[in-house]
Amino acid sequence: MINYILWDIDNTLLNFDLAEEASMINGFEKFGIKVTDENALLGYKK
């Protein structure tokens, strides 16, 4: 049961990371800033 809870927490955090990255990419594209790869995206993160 603990393994399942830990897996669920990890999966939830991964989903938040993916959602945050997708929203950042959409925001940049909305304002005409091209994000070509993950390294370029990491440059904009604080």
C-alpha cells in the first residue's frame, strides 16, 4: 500500500511538471516566442 501511495505521489508530481511545461510553451507561443527544445525552456524557468 505504501508503494502505491508513493507511486501515486510521484505520478501526480510528474503530471504537474508536464502541465507546467505545456502551459509555459503555450504562453511563449501565444506571445510569439519560439521554444525549440527543453534546454531553451529551462532558460526561462526561475
